[in-house]
Amino acid sequence: MSSNNTSALTFLLGAAIGVSAGLYLNSKNGKDMRKKLASKASELESTIEEKVQKAYENLKTKVSSASESVKDAADTAKEMANKTQNKVNSY
């Protein structure tokens, strides 16, 4: 087959698929399919929202915990610095 024949055949095949898809999507089955897709998209949106909220809460807890750990470490370092300063001053 020559390039022109292949191009024409490809165009006709694409057009046939497009027409078939258009007829299907405008049929009762197509309407049902769109409703199902919309329902699934809504379910997926809810699932994603729940997972994002859980991830946010988990991250918030971890940040709070890390903040407390840093504060405790800073307090410990301050205590050690004060003890060291007191020992130096006592000499």
C-alpha cells in the first residue's frame, strides 16, 4: 500500500470510530455509562478527600511531636550549659 492509501484508510478508520463513539455516547447505554462514570468520579473524589485529610492529620501530629522533641532537646542543652557555666564559675 502506498502512503496515500494508508493515510486515507487511517482517516476512514478514525472517522468510523468517532461516529461509533458519538452514537454510543448519545444512546441510552451512553447516558448510563456517563452516569456511572460521574458516580465513580464522585466516589473517587470522596476517597481522595478522606485520604488527604488523614495524611494532613498524620503530618500535623508528626510536626507537633517533632516540635516537642526539639523543645525538649533545647531545654536539655540549656540545662547542661547552665550546669557547665556554674562549674566554671565555681573554680
